[in-house]
Amino acid sequence: IGQGLAGTWLSWWLEKAGLSYMLIDDPGTASASRFAAGLINPVTGRRLVKTWMIGEFMPFAWKAYHEMGTSLQTDLIAEISVIDFFPTVQMLQAFQKRYTEDSTYLQLAGSLPPGSSRAGLINAGWTQAGLPPSDTDSVDKSPDLENWFRFDLGWGRISPCYLVQTERLLSAWRNRLREKNLLREEWFDSTNLTCGEEFVEYADIRSRYIIFCDGKQSASN
């Protein structure tokens, strides 16, 4: 139930495993996945600690999104950098502290490799994020980021990060489900669900399991 990121990936893996399924999703229901930025960031929080299991997750995500993108004939994931402008001394010190403890995924502005211009770094990230070419061209020609940002305390870079085209992914997979008659675009009415010991029934569907991937909607089921 639900065709956000969770429902999309679950149905993808069920199909790869050769298991039958039917997905029910109301296109009129608001979904966090449809508005998600799609950013996979290897560090998190004010202390910039590594995201849990990120060493395993990033290679897996890269491979899986590329595999699905190839199947759907579209690009779903790209590698980018995140530029972290320090708004306060405390944020600068937090970045410096984490950098000295573990510089994996982190670079301070003064330690970037030769040829990594400030404008080029930001331009690369914006281009992947879909900024209009006219704007990215302007950034690329800019001699410095001071023309675009005020960052008296400096900045750092988080890299690599991944940017997932979530809207493209959900739309393309939805079309695939329609083509295979594996999608019912309707509101799921839990009052029509019957749960037995070995099966569940909903309308004319009889199944071994029902799995809810409908986010906050599950709270009202």
C-alpha cells in the first residue's frame, strides 16, 4: 500500500524475486517522497558524524539506482558535493573538530585539491540539482563565490554525496506498473480488509501478505 520510495523499491525487489504483487496507491494523497530533495548525505547533524551504515549504504544505493535507471531508461542518481557555509563560529569549529578527528567525506576550503575552484564546485552541485543553464553559466564565470554568497567564516565541502531524481523515479516506475496492470490508483479503505490466519483479502484481491508503505497514512489504518 503506497507508491512512495518505500513502496516503489519494495515492488522492484518483489519483481526481481519473481513474486506476484499488486500495488494500491491514491495519486491524490500527499506523499513525502514526492517532495523529497533526494539528497543522500554521508554525514549528519551539527557534529557532522557519519550517517549510520553509510559505508555499506552508499555503494548499495549507487548500484541499485543505476540498475533501476537502466531498466527504466533514465538517469536516477548523480554524484555531487554539498557546500557547507558556516553561519556561526560554533558551526565552523564543529566542522574543524570533526575534520581533525575524521576527514572522511569532509574537506575544508583551504585543503581542496588543485583545480577545484569555488565557483566550479558550487556550479557542479547546482547543475545536478537542475538549476537553469543560464544561472549555472553565470556562476561558472564568476571569479569567486563572494558574488553569490556571504560567508565571512568560510566554508567546507561534503563529498561525495548523491542526488536522487525522486520525482522522475516515482513517475517512471508508476508508468511501468500501469503497463503491467500491477497498480490500482485508488484510496485504500482499510474497512474492506479481511485478515485471516494464512491470507488477507481486499476487494477481489487475495494475498499472503499486506505491507503498508503509506507513511503517515498508516497511523489511521
